[in-house]
Amino acid sequence: MIFGIGTDIAKVSRFEKWVRNSEILVRFFNPCEVILVKDEELEKKMHFLCEHYAARFAAKEAFAKALGTGFAGLELSDFGIQNDEKGKPFFFFGEKTALIIEKNCGKGAKVFVSLSHEKEFAVSFVMIEQN
């Protein structure tokens, strides 16, 4: 049974200042999501990095909406997005976030995510399924 769904869109250019400020990245993203780039490569990879972070931030927003709690009690760096060997994105959750999911959705809840980005915008869709 579907517990909740959420969607969010983010403007890619908004994340340029985030890419240039590691303190912001550490605050909003799990270390597994952070891409380290040498200073001399930053400008060359800027758009790619902005798309990367915009899509993942949209996923975090969409997750909070699907959960139905907003960001109350969540630490954005305690969960995030990785990709499997075929490139499919999936959420990973730290202990604190996993407990919030279990409390709100029940044991064994599954979280599904889809990400997309196209030049100016990134979008994410999240669905939480109860057992």
C-alpha cells in the first residue's frame, strides 16, 4: 500500500554557490553524495555538479513530502542518494532517519526515487510503500 508520494523541482543554477561552499555541501548532503573536484577542474565541471546536487536536493524535498512530516526531525546529511551498478538511484538512510521512517510508515517500508535533470531544472519523485 502506498504511504505517501512527493515531488520537487529545483533550479540547477541555484546550486552554483553551494558547489563553491563546502560548508553548505556538508550541511545538506551525506559525505557519500559529495563529489570532490580539484579547484582547477571546478569551472569545467560546474554544470554537472550543479545538476548532481540539484537532483539530490529535490529528492530530499520530495522524500520529506512523501513522509508527510516535512523536514521536522530529519538531518539532511543522515540520508541521501546513491546509484546501483546499473545507475539506478536509490536512497540510503542513517540510523536516525531509518527510525523516523519506521515510526511513521511501519517496519519494512520501502522508499522509491526517480531523478531527472535537463539544463535548467532538476526534478525528483519519491514514493513510500508500506509493508
